[in-house]
Amino acid sequence: MTIRPLTFTALVVAAASLVLMAIRLGGVISFNEPLHVGTSGWEPESLLAIWSYLHDLPIYVSRWDIPYRWAIYNWLFYAGYGTIVGVFLDLFSLGEAWLPTIARLITLIIMGAGIYCIQASYRVLLEPLQRDEKHLGLAFAVLVAAGPLVGFWAMTTRPDLGAMVLEVLGVILFWRWFDKRPLIAVLLFCLAAYIAWSFKQSNVATIGAVGLFLLVRRRWTPLVLLIITMVSAWGATFVIGSSEYLTSITLAEYKWSASASHAFSVFYIFSKKTIPALVGVASVIAVIALSKPLRRSWWNNDPFVFSVAGVGVTLSLALMTVPQPGSSDGYLFTFCYFLSLVVMTGNRLVRVEGAEPRAVGWVNSAAWGLQLLALIAVLSGQAGILSVRFQHDNYTKLKACADSLPRPLFVPDLYMSLPWMTPGNPSFILAYGYRNIAGMGGPSKLERGGLDGLVREGYFASLVQSPSKINRYVKADLDGYKRIEKSCPPYDVYLRKDLLPSQ
């Protein structure tokens, strides 16, 4: 039994991706003790919302009120993770410090489900798969769900990966039933699509892809059913949800901005992590463009047309969201999935027409080889991040120091502000964009003048500050506080003057 160089190289990349994932996981998850590490930007925001769910506290609150936080993801993410975390905390009588570990394990399980679902979607669209297609599909499934693009997002407390996997599940349900029962297919798809949206409200790409496919195929009844069902589901959710919920998930109070340089940086990083998908799509397009029979026939291939529609929709959404300064390549998970779908369906189309030049195989093999070199660079410590385990030691020392400080306490570190890190203290896990709050009304709109107002009135008994300059959140003068000899490396400690020992 022989295996093509392309398939072999792709499977090696998949194996290397899983090895890298396992190494990184070792620095994030431990069953001996809860590890205190950060795995993605603003993860503490989600952790605090889940903690609030467990304590029957409001999840969606005003970012203008103390402690100036908010929750920006959709309801099912917090309710789903919170319910599972609560069950395991109670089942094993664990302290709240284990909350991040359990939440991250949920995401890891979702990653495994993603590999299975992505490969299953290839099978549903292209069944029966040939042996090489099965192997290439497995490699792409790993690349999309557990490759360098996902990285630490496979072990963080965020809804992005889960929402993408649910969208893929919707693709499976739609194509499994579409030929036999198109209306049933649409309803099943809408169920999965709504759940995905309920995880992360920006995950609507597959809805657009299915809708666009039905439109170009002039399947009016299924299209109308899709629109009515989704609009009804969203509308019912908005009616039931509180005003704070609507404000939060629509980011109505967030000042949007765009940066072309940031967008270019995100897409550049994305391109380095998805070389086989990008080169594979370019190869398919080139072969179709150079083949007269394929130029005529590709439009009649439903799986390929659907895949192209998915790329078009996800790219359009990416061009609208990626330019905002807070974005990252994690916004492009579903885009990467549809790129892989174009490669898989396009390769089948080209193969059936007998128009696959031998050079295409070598070009794609080289693309997988380049991705392998990039992974080797990370595995050898020459690029990227292998482990965040060092953060645990730093946070453990900082927590031990902060435990002795009087409350209320402000620490300019989001993770340190979590309830189990600084217990008995308001969790000032500030909403993203807090530093740019002036553009939305300034300190006058913040309860009691924001952090600066709280510092000026002496609300905090102690402050932890950077020794080099006032921390990035507090700009007020510290006239009511005095730096003491005690420090919590890498920070200095300030006490309110009325709490200082008598001279």
C-alpha cells in the first residue's frame, strides 16, 4: 500500500500539530493543582462571568458601574460552561481556583469534537471518500481545529472554537438531509446555527453560506424558511433578554474603530498558520481557470459552490471585523474551515474531470512542508510560545503577597483580580476599551468617576502599582496613599495614609 507524498506530508503536519498542542497543554492543565496562567487575551472576563453564573449573580452588567466590567459573549456560552463547571466543582468538592482548569478542559474536549466534525463534514459532502481523501481530510481537520491557528485557543475559556464546531455541525446536518428532505435539512441546520450564535453572536457565517447557496440555486422555499426561522429565533431571544444583555452582545456602548495596519498584521499571521489551505485554494482556482471543461462545469457542483459561498461570506465578515484593534487571527477559524472545504471539494472536482496536473500535487506538498517547518521552529523553541507554565509561579507569589494587604485592593492585572486570586475584594476585571473610555463620555459617565475617582476619594485601602510608572488604568495622583517598603514583585505596594502605622 503506497501513500502519496502530499498525503504523507499532510499527516506529518497533523501529527506535529498534535504534539505541539500536547506540550502546550502540559503548561496549562494539571490535575495535581490548579494552574494560574493566562491562555488568551481577556480570558479573565469570561472566567468572572462564569463565576457570576455559579453564584446566581448578574452576568450582563453595565460597564459604567463599579467594577466597570462587562460580558460580551452570548448567553449559552456562559450558561453551558457554568453548568458543567458547577457540576464538576460540586462532584469533586473542588475550590473555585479549579474553575479555569475545568473550563479549559471543556474547550479541549470541544477541540477533539471539532476534529471529528470537520472530517465528518468532508465525508458528507464528498461521500464516498477515497483513501487519499480520507487521509488529507484528517490532516485538514487537525489543521483547522487543533493546528497552529488555534494554538492556545484550544485550552482557553472562550466561545470561539465551540461556536465554529457548532457551525460545522450545522453543515453536516444540512448536507445529510438536503437531497432527501430539504425543509427538514434547513430546520436542523437552523437549530445548530442558533446554538452556535448563542455561543458567540458573531458566528453567523454558515447561515450566510447556506443562504447564499440556496439563493444561487433558486431554492426559494428553503431560503424563506431559513430566513424566517433564524429571524424568529433571534427576535425571541432579544425579547426575552434584558436591556443589559442586548447592550452587551451588540457592543452598543463600544466605540468602534478600524486600523488597516492591524488588519494586515492579523491576516499575515493567519497566512503563516494556514499555508496548506491558502495554497490549496490557489491551486484549485488556477486549475479551474486553466481548464475550459472545468470553467464550464464547476458551477454545477453543489458541494464546491457551497464551499466557495462559505469562503465569500466568511471573508466578507472578516474584512468587517478584523480591522478593529481588539481582533486577532482567532476571528478567522470559520474562514479557515471553509478554505479547507474548498480544497477538498475542489480537488474532487478536478480529479473527476481528469484535469489535475502533476505539478499541483508537488506544490501542495511543498505548502504542507512549509507548514511543517513552521511547526518545527515552534517545537524547537525558535519561534512562538511553547509553555505559559512560568506564569503560575509568578501569580502564586503575587497572590501570597496580596493576601496580606487590606481590602478593598486594586491590582492592575486582570487574572489577579479574579475572586479566588484576591478573595474578599471587588473584581475589577475592566471591560475591554476602558482606557479609551473618554471617547464614550469620559470619567463623568463612570460611576464615581471610574478608577481615578475611586483613588481620589480613598475607596481602595491598598494599591498595587508598577514601580516604573503609574499603572495603565489609574492616572490620578496618589496623594492619599504612601508607598511602603513591602512589595509584591513586580509591583510596589501603596497603603491609604490613614492605615499606616503610627510613627
